[in-house]
Amino acid sequence: MSSPAFPDDLASKAGGKGGSSGVHPADERERARRLLIPVAPGERSRWGVEYALCQQRNGQPVEVVLLFVSEAVTAADGLRFRTHVEMARFQAESGAKVLRDAAQPLLAAGVSCQEIYREGDIVAQIGDVAEQLACDAIVLPRPHARIATLLARDVVREVIGRKGRGVPVVTTDSAGVGAQSPAQHPRS
């Protein structure tokens, strides 16, 4: 089982996969698709894991990058009771547990899996990691109905609607059935 890659480790683990490395079309078909799957404690974020497993079972080789993003620690997050370092450590440990749990079914199925922990804005981090690691797609659960997101941030819709990014977004249901999201911008 791999350990989570923290920001300092990201650059060293990202090497090896470039955009135009002289790959021939025949080789491209055999190459595993690199899927970025952001995960959280909730069950909906595991829908992307099911999507990857379905792709693998259907003969499409995949490698998965699991991403957990914690928001930056602020005074409102309980710094009155814990220090900044204690809160950051707690978030990192919680993130590592979520990543390990999400990786288990992938590893059991023989899917190559990398775990990354980041801190910051989730939408920005998803886009940054997808581009830095040259992911072929970002896999997210299908968006909630708009009424369910009136008072909450809708990360899926924000990732789909982001401008200037070149990694396509696939949304999936709980059975792992995916669809490419509309309004995607081609890779540059």
C-alpha cells in the first residue's frame, strides 16, 4: 500500500508521464488512462473508485491518483482549543485514513494507485493536481440536484465549469457508469 504524497513529494512522483513523449498510436491504446479521483469521507466520492474498477474490468487499463484536500486551518476551525500544528496534523491523519480506505478496493483489484494529500481550495487543487500529473480525466460523482446545493458549495459543478483547464471531467453514478461532462475545454 502506498503512503500519501504530501506537497513536497508531488514533484518527485509526477515525473515520467509527459504530454508528447513520442508515444505511437498503438502504444497509446495500451497505455493505462490516468484518472484523478478526489475523495472525501462521504460515500459519494467513492463512486469514482467504482468507475475506475468498472473501466479495469471492461479491459481499459487505468491507473488512479486519489486526492484528498483539506481546507487551510483558520482560527474559526478551533484554534482556541488546539494549536495550528495539532489541527494540521489531525487533518493530515484524517486525510491519510480516507485515502487508505479509498485505495483498498483498487489495490485489491490490481489497479495502480497513488495517494495525494493537499491543503487549500479544493477546486483549485483538483485542477492543479490533474494538470501536474497529466491526468487523462477527473472523475467526480454526478452533481447533486440544484435544490440540494442552495446553501452548500457545489464542488462538482465548480470543477466542471472552471475556465482555462484542459483535463476533461467524467461524472459517474454509484454503479460506476460515467459520462463526460459538457462544456469541457480541450487540452492545450
